[in-house]
Amino acid sequence: MMLAQATGNLSGNIHIGLAFGGAAIGIGIATAGGVIAMSRNPGMFGKILTFMFVGMALAEGWAVIAWLVVK
């Protein structure tokens, strides 16, 4: 019984780690794309930054939702 509980907790922690790892990768990709876009067209800085932050928030939001579902 104790082994099953420990395995379940470990499995949940692995899923949470994968969810936040995926969010971190998504945020990194969004930041890289935003920086590249701003370097190509500096005049669009405000719009690019806004969309970049929206993408980051969505990536982190889905990770938090996954955390709440697993826990």
C-alpha cells in the first residue's frame, strides 16, 4: 500500500516537472522569436512585446492548470 502511494506521488511530480519544463521551453521560444522580430523591425517593438507577453502567459497558464489537475 505504501509503495503504491509513493509511486503515485512520484508519478504526479514527474508530470508536473514535465509540464513546467514544457512551459519553460515555450517561454524561451517566445522570447527568442520576439527578440529576432524586434531586431528585424524595431518600429514594431510595442506590438511584438505585447504578443510575446501574451504567449508567455498562455504557456505558463497551461502549466499551472496541469499542476492543479495533477495535484
